[in-house]
Amino acid sequence: MLRWRLDPELHGGAGYTSVTRIAAFGLVIGFFVLGSHIATQAWYNGRMLPGVVVAGRDVGGLTTQQARALIQKDVAAYRLRLQVGTDSYELPASALGVTFDTEATLASAYSSGRTSWLPPLHHDPIALAYHLSRAQLNTFVASVADKIGTPPVDASVVVSGGQVSTIPEKSGWSIDKGGLERLIEDNVRTVGSTTLSVSPRETVADIQVKALAPTIAEAKSLMAVPIVLSYQDRNFTPTSVQIGQWLAFLKQPAGLGF
């Protein structure tokens, strides 16, 4: 037994020694990783981990107090810069129904990467936390849409002097209110410094002049119908011009014709 202890190579000791060295090396690496993790956590206790980005700003290595001051400065300076057609807007967050939550943002930034054993090489950007009055934002967007928008005008049929004619439709202009709300919220989350630009889009009228041929034909047909009105032994025969003055054109339920 003593010889086995002194000369392990006689009993397959070379392999045993290799395994021992690998195990020892693994333990060293493990202790190094553990030590690095503990040292990193200790150093960054109360600080943001490296690479943490809040609304486009790198806050890695900052203390929570420094990061809080930086976030508060950014949100206080926030202004929505919006260009809709020829109208320009520059508004604070409060005018949009937005209240920033600095502490919630700070908590998200501080916890980023804390669950990993080693500091991550990449952090997902942290968006600003905020509370939103949806009704106030809707009111603002609606006011912008009402100011820039013009409703479309349907083509129409006119009867004058026994002649049937049409007035062409006119397109209107509007903005996508839902799309504008999403753009504003994205801008708020990142404290965007760029000017948002929204172009009004054309809104086509329901009734196009090219679709009025059946209506014109029906009007002419009604004006050509012989009519005799009798009252107290007296007869009255209206002309096509007079009949044309009686016609009224009502929009169909489908909204595509009269």
C-alpha cells in the first residue's frame, strides 16, 4: 500500500495525474470566474453595469444618483417637435398627457444584466418609463387632424333648364391619427431629438363622377315620363324642365352613388 502511494504510476497513476491536473485547472478557472463575478458585483454595487443605455444615453458606470440626475435632466428638457404639412409644433410632455417615471426607468436600468454571472457584452436599450393620459393625447392628435384636414366632397348631379349635368368630386386631406399617436409615443420613450414629420394624405370622395352614369340616365328617364295632373276638372301637364326641378338625389346606403 505504501508503494502504491509513492509510485502511483505503477497503478495507472499517469492518467490519474492528468485528470487531477485538469480538475485542478478547472477549479482555478471556477474560482477565478467566481472571484471576478463577486468583484464585479462589489465594484458596481450602486452603479450601472457597463454598456447600459437609457433612451440613447450610455449610463454605464454611473452611480444611481448620477444616472437619476441625468435622466431627470433629459426628461425635463424633452420637447415634441412635430411638423404636419406647413404647421409646426413644439410641446412639452405635459401637453401630450405624458408624465415620465424616473424611478421606474432607473430601476430597469440598474437591474439590466444583474442576473448574469459575467457582465453581458450587450444590454437591450432601456426605454423611458412613463404614464400616459390616452384621452389627452387623443385630444391633441384630433386637434392637429382637424386643423390640417379637409373632408372630401362627393361628385353631384345637377338639373337645370331641363339639362342634367355633373359636378366633379374633390379629394380631401387627412392624417393618420393612429399612426401619429404611435410616432409620438416612440418619440417619448427615447426622448427623441429629431423633428417628426407627417405629410397629409389624400382622402378620395365616396362618389366619383365616373360612377354617376346610371343616376343621370334615371334622371333623364323620369323627366321624359308623360304626366297629367287633374284637380277639380282642370288638367296640368308639367314639362320636363318642371319635372327636373322636383328631382332629389339621395346617397345610397352603400355610399357609392345616388
